[in-house]
Amino acid sequence: MIASKPLTIHYAPFYAGYVGQIPDGADLLALLRSQQVTVAELLAGITEETASSAYAPGKWTIKQVVGHMADTERIFAYRALRLYRGDASPLPGFDQDLYADNGHFDQRSLVSLAQEFFAVRTATLLLLETFGQTAQLDFVGQASGGPITARALAYLIAGHERHHLNILYERYAV
């Protein structure tokens, strides 16, 4: 169990909103498991037509949001793996719009995207379950030009998902 939030010096200020989505004292692994179920249930209730729509011109479709969630979680989990293993190599950032544009998410079914997100989250959980409460959780590396730890990345994964679920609820009215 990753029981405590990361220190603010262990992630770039840009990520504070994601970390702030997670309540103090949360059982992070239990939260990640419950999010997996919540996302599956939410997506099961959305039609293909609705999933192919955006809430405003120039915004992502629901399918692109789900694809983005899976892509970002993969990247964050990979970063967490490297840091937990003590790899100090600086990790580059990524352009989320480039990934969304080249993910071809709108050419896929929502069921396929939901299955992918479920599989990615399962892999993330299996990885994070191997992380002990050791100093390795707080090994500070660099990603996207700022400091980051495996603990922070675990919180970013949960907070990023929560951020996008809130957008789906509020702006897409799902």
C-alpha cells in the first residue's frame, strides 16, 4: 500500500492539481481498483454515437479522452517503474495532443477502448502492488524537466483519471 502523499518537492507544480484530487490517507491501491470499476461502468453506459462526440469544437471526443487516459497511465507507470528501480536517467515529456491525434481512437469502438483502459489499469495495479514502503518510493528523478518520484507518479495516475472523469461528468454530461 502506498499510504502517504508525495511531498510537493517530489513533483512539478503542474501536477499539484492531480495529486490534490486524492484525499489524504487514501488507500491508493484500493482507490485505483475502484476507479477501474467506475470507468468500466461509466463507459458501458455510453453509446458509440455519444462516444464519438466532443462537448465543444476543437475538444477531444469521449473516445479520445479514454485513449488519452490509457496512454498517460502507461507513460506514468513506466516512469514509476524506472524510478522505483533507481534509474536516474532524465525522462522526456510527451505531447498529449500529438498522442491523441495519432492514436486513431475515433476509429475504434468504445468497447475496445474500455478494454484497453481496463488492461492498462490492471498492469498498473500489478506493478504498484510490488512497490514496498521503502525509500525507493521517494527516489527523485527527472521527468518532463521537473522532479518526480514513484510515489508521486502513483498519485498522478489516480488523480489524472479522477480529473478526466470529472470532465466527462461535467462537460460531456455522461
